[in-house]
Amino acid sequence: MIVLEKTHLSTIELANEGLVIDVNGFIVTPFMSFVIIVGIGLIFLLLSTNSFIKTDFSKINRSSSDASDLWG
């Protein structure tokens, strides 16, 4: 959860309110967690796009009966 009203607070104040995560001395603020999530999403998007580009759809053998099984 991103707390927009609390962005002006210091790291100590955010820690007192329980809005930061301490990972071995590294403080993760709400904005940093948002950046991490967006970064993971971008990596996933790039990997899935790369996989889709490498897919060869010409090798898929589909007849008209297959389409009727799929769509009724």
C-alpha cells in the first residue's frame, strides 16, 4: 500500500508508524517498494514479449473442426 500523505516524513518517523521494511539494515520505503514491484512487472513483460516473439505460429496445425471444438 502506498501512503501518499506520508511521503514528507523522515525514515525514522515512517519506521515508528510501521510503514517501512528493514531488510538487514536496508530500509525499504513505500515508494521504493512500488519501484521494486514496477521493476519486476517490467522484467516479466520483457520476458513474456521475448517469448511471444520467438514463437512460431506457422507450426500450429489447426483445422476447421478444431475451431468448432473451441468455439462451439
